[in-house]
Amino acid sequence: MSRHLLVIGAQRCGTTYLHSLLDGHPDIAMALPALPEPKVFLSDAQAAKGYGWYRETYFGHATSQTLLGEKSTSYIEDPKAPARVRRVLGVTEIVVLLRDPVQRAVSNWRFSTDNGLEERTLETALRENLAGTKAWDRRSSSVSPYHYLERGRYVDYLPPWFATFPSSTHVLFSQPLMNDDAVLRRLFDSLGVDPGFRPSHQGRVVNQSREPAPELSAELAGLLRRYFTESDRALSQLLGRDLPWAASAGQGVADE
């Protein structure tokens, strides 16, 4: 059985950019088609089709690559997904990409708006999300398009992955990945592929919204920072390192 890699999220944290970096490495073959994302391990029925089906369906193009990977950002939100992955793929390299949760929330709103799923203004959507969760049509999306804030409480989703893959779960942050060449080198090295390789398109942000997102009011930005304070502190403790977003940051950007 080949070695496998999963980029599991979170949404709007730069996973499309990370996918492009991984796909450019000669030792890595990423799943085709890339869109729609495979999402195989979101259901028992799909996972039950087994490894042979998974390999043939998504990696028929692979040749001499030593690592086969896919990106499905919905996996991080399903606590049953890690067990399905382990059952089908065995020990797997898990890569989690995280971002300032306030910026991520704004980008998530922009994505939902761009795709016709959201009609509320940014301020209205986030203020209403502070009060509760909006229902969504589960037939049209595997995860809610309105979990702008819940999705940024990363510490709520990571424990099942660390429990199942304790020595092969790698957590990265989007801004250091984009700005510090050493981050990509360390990732390649930890995945067991040539750490010296650099894709020709490194540094180019992909999946960027056409229009910039509106800026948050200072008052709402402060409310959101307070909302994330506890989960950010718990995440820092779980990872054993400081988080790269400053408590004073608050303005969102529209790129993934």
C-alpha cells in the first residue's frame, strides 16, 4: 500500500494554496479530480468501498510518486472521519492548515456570498452568528455555509485526529506558510519527500475572491476576539506553541 496524505482543513485557511504546493512536488500525486473534493471519508458507505476503489478512482494518474494525497476540508468537522481514514488507509499523514479565526470568518462569509448562499451583510451575518447558528440545507452542502464562527474554534475539531494519528498530524498556519520558506521545507521533510524542492508558483495565492470583503467595525472585531479567546488559548496549549495571530488583529481578507 502506498503512503497517503490528507489535507483536512480548515475551510478558507489557504488549503487550495497548500494543495498547489503539494501537487507541484514530484514525489507527491494529489487526487484527481481535485474538484469536487473527494470527501470519501465523510460516510461509512463511501469508505466501505475500500482501498482498491479509492486508489483506482482518485490516483489512476499516479506513476512513481511516493506519497498520494487529497484535500477535503470537510473532514476536520467530522469526528468519525479519522477512524474511517485509519481503517482504509492505515497510518496517514494528516496536514491541518489554520488561520486567524476572525479573518477566516470574514473569508467564509465572502465565499458563501460569492456562491449565492448568503444574502446578509458581513456585520449582520457575524452578529447573528454570535447569537446562534443558522440552519442550512444539508442536501446542498456537506457542512454549513454559515458556521463562520464555530468553524474557527479549531480546538473543538482536532482531538479525534491527534488521538488517531498522534505522530503524523501536522498543524500549520497560513501566514507563516505563505511568508516563510522554512515552513514549507519543514513540511516536506516531515512528509518524507525532498525538502529542497520549491514549486515554481510558490507565493501565488489561489482561490481568491474577486471583490475585497468589507472591513469589520472595531466594536464587532472586539466582540469576535473575545469570542475566540478561550478556544485560541486552548489551541495554543494543545499545540504547545504560540498562535501567529495577534489579539489586536481583526480585519478580514477575501483570499482563501
